Amino acid sequence: MRLVSSISFVLLVCAASACADKGDEGMFILNNIAPPASTCVFTSDKAQPFIAAGAISYDSPSGYIFSPLIESRITAVAAQTAERTIHLEGADVSLAVANGGASQKFTALFSGSVEPNGGTTSVTFELMSKSSILALGNAQQNVEVVASVAIYGTLGGGRVDGEPFQYPITIVGRGNGIVNVLGSCANMMLPTPTQTGNVCNKFQDGAVDCCSCGDPSKPVCPPVLNAACPM
């Protein structure tokens, strides 16, 4: 189980916990792209930063947003580019608590395409839903979950599968990081917030300043004085 200090963006050059091994599949996931500072929009640039291991607050109102960078292993001459392009359809996903424990399996649907000869593309989908966070996590402590993601699509009328990609996500318990409660939302002396969280989901892969309305499961982020507290 990782310490709280490791939940910040860890932008590394291929960490062993989040890299796919080379195989015979038609495509593979290179990494999980780190979003730019101001927008949840991604490119297919191999040089852009990525996140080697994820983290999400147990109290996040939404699930973990995953943005894999996908590369094709299919080869083709120039005249075959269109017919050798993989049309993405989705991913078979399994989630399992590290070192044994509860697990889940589901299929995530999305669309896109990736051209042959090392072509790359990015997609975005929810890798761990709110219901999965509650089922696999713990409000009081951190729980590490390993996601296995196998993308698939079609090529020339037949199915093509991707190399399974292993990606760890820590579900962070209350008070253990990510959600930084500055005080009560009714406090006139609240400090100025400085941490705004991840642009795709402020409750994942980084810290966010919040205030409390009394219910620890429903922080207000960013803090708003005398905010209308969540129901």
C-alpha cells in the first residue's frame, strides 16, 4: 500500500507497474496520459507526460478517469493504411484488490481508431466507477486496486485484441490525502485554496482544497463560504 505522499502526479519514464510487455497482439497501451493543466483533452503525442500509478478519493462523487495512449503493432504499406487501421470498440476490464480480495469485471465501451506502422491514439473512459470505489475501497484507510485493461476493436471485419495493461489505483481513505479540508464552509477565516486537483476529476491524482459541511463524505471542493451543502 502506497503512502499518501505518492498520490501526487508521478510523471516517470515507464514505471514497471504501468507498462505493457511486448507481445503478438495487434495493439498495446503505452501509458495513462497526464492531463494538461487546464483541459481534459489529450493528444496522441508519445512525448507527453503520463501517470504511472493512479489515486482517487474514497469520497469522489464520480469514478476514475483513464486516458490511455494506444499504439498499433499492425504494419502496412502506404496504400493499405485505411484497410489496416484498427477501429476501437472498447476494453475488457478487471479490478482486483492487491494481494487478494474483492474483484470485479466489466466491459467499457468507447470508439476511436489507430493507424498502422506505430500509429497512436488516445481515448478516455471511466476505469473505476463510483460503485466500484465503494465496493473495493475503505473510508478509513488506503486500498490498492490493480486494474487490468485489454482493449479490443476490429480490423478487416475481424476482432483484434490488445496487450493486457496493468495499472494500479489507490483508493485513498478520508484524511489520508487528496481531499484537504481547510475547515468548515461556515468559517469566515478559511485559508485561500491553492490546490485545485486534477482537471478531469478533482478527486483523483492530486490534492484538492475543500471545506466541510459536517458530513465527511460530502466535502465542498473548492471551498465556498456558506456553500449550499450537498444533500
